[in-house]
Amino acid sequence: MQKQKEPAAQAAGAPQPALRCPAAETAASRCPIFPGIEILYDDVHAQKCPVRQSSDGNILEITHCCEGRIERAFREEFCYLSPGDLSIALDADLGGDAYFPLAHYRGIRIRINLDRAPRCLSCFLDDVEVSPQALARKFCSGSSCFIARSNESIAHIFSELYNVPDSIRKGYFKVKILELLLFLSAMPVETAETRQHIVSRAQVALAKAVCTYLTAHMDSRIPLEQLSAHFHVSGTQIKTSFRLVYGVSLYAYMRRQKMESAALMLRDTERSVLEIAGCFGYDNGSKFSKAFKDILGVTPAAYRHRARTGEPLPAPPSPENAAG
């Protein structure tokens, strides 16, 4: 069988200009793989950024979360992915902006233009009898989307896509994309965990309002009862909504925010450790030091010394692993 050739301008593995979000450490590098099929790498250190690519046609988007957490608007609700999660949705059903609750995210998106992609991928490799259009009907029928937790097969396919040597990038991407699409063609739709990842607009609004309120009062320790009275909802509603959106408890999230803000003060000001502790609601230096070390991996004094002398800092635990 004669294999279909790619247009020269769309050579597989040739990185395209990155999509960048102004005033944020965010980039999405693009690599065309086959006609109508491309892979995008998202590396985000911000809470909000546009992710929709300017394109014509009917787009199927496959998203894999490697690190952090991502929120996408899906019709009248919101869906969330944590490390290892996979989603499949039509681009038309997704919002143009993405929200990253932990201000940290690494992931991959495979975008398939259903109007331009071949009807069957066997034109690239014999026996790969996979139709992108059939995948869209399978996973997105009835205006739905598909979300699944990681399993060994998904983890294997995607883990090898995050670190690809430049010398084999062009061919490797082709092989792995065909492998992924072939795997999805045999994946039972019944494995979906979509409802567990979908959150209502009211829950999202409450969680983000609570986050904004707590961030504005980082110098205080605010009990759940006070939050409940302020927002006129039960404590259970607050805790449930916050964890659904941010993936961690509200106090684990705020402790990280406080310690990361304290780290900036240790680096950029001459205030004592005890003064900085007080700025974030700690009146006990030892408790502050323990919380700081739990999040940043070193004591406040050691962090200040290393930050100012240029010594390397230990890699802190990831937000999702350090959360309680």
C-alpha cells in the first residue's frame, strides 16, 4: 500500500511558534505529526491562560495531565484533570481559556482536525485500522466528553512522550500517536469517570471566592466557621467545593500559598524570620519553620542563605503530593 505523504510545510516533529500568555511563565509548543494531527506541550506557571489554537474545522482534543491540575469549561460545567488523567472532547465544547488551580501544570494535547485528518490511519501504517472520526463519535457522542483515570497503558504511552530526544523526535511522534489512537479505538467507553471530574458553576464560583478571600487575609488564621458565616453556606459545602476545584484541602492550599509568599520575603527583604512568620498568621517561630520546611524542603534560614548565595535549593514536593 502506498503511504500518504505529508506536505513539506507540515513536517512532523518540526516545532512551531509557541503560544505564550503575556506576563506569565506559560508556553505551548506545537509539532505537526500527520496532516490534520498535531501535538502540543503545555508548560504553565500561571493560573489562567488562553489555550485554544486559532484553527478552522472540527477539532477533537485529547488531553493528558502530567503535573499540576487543569480546569476547562465544558458547556455549562467545568472539568478537572489531575496527574495521570486523560480527557477527550470536541474543541467546540471547551472554553478558550484554561485555569490552573495550583499555578503549575505540565501536559500534552493532541489535536485532530476531523475535516483534514485521513479517514483511516492505515494510510500511514498497515493494520492501523483507526478512524479519527469514529473516535470522536465513540467518545463525544451526545455532546459529552470522556475523562478517565490513568492506567498502565495510558501511563506508558504518555510517559515516553514527555522526554523525546531530538534525534528521533520526527519518527517517534508518529509511532506514539498511532499507538495512542489504536489503543483508544479499543478502550471501552465504560471506563469513563467523567462525572467524578465535572463540577458545577456554583461550586466553582464558591471555591474561587473562598480562595480570593483567604489570599486577601493571609496574615490571619480564619476558621471554617468564619468562612461559613461570611459566605452563608455550610462548612461542608466549602470544603467539598474547594477540593473539587483545587484538588487539595483549602488549608493545605493556603499553607502552600503562605510559604511561597514567605519565601519571596525571605529572599527580597531584611525582615527577620519571626517578623515574616507574623505576616502569615504564625506567632510561633518553630511552627512556621516546620510548615516552611514541609513545603519548600529547607528551613527559612537555610532558604534565605541559599537564595542569596546562589546555592541550589532542593526540589520541593509537588503541590499535589505535598497537600493534605
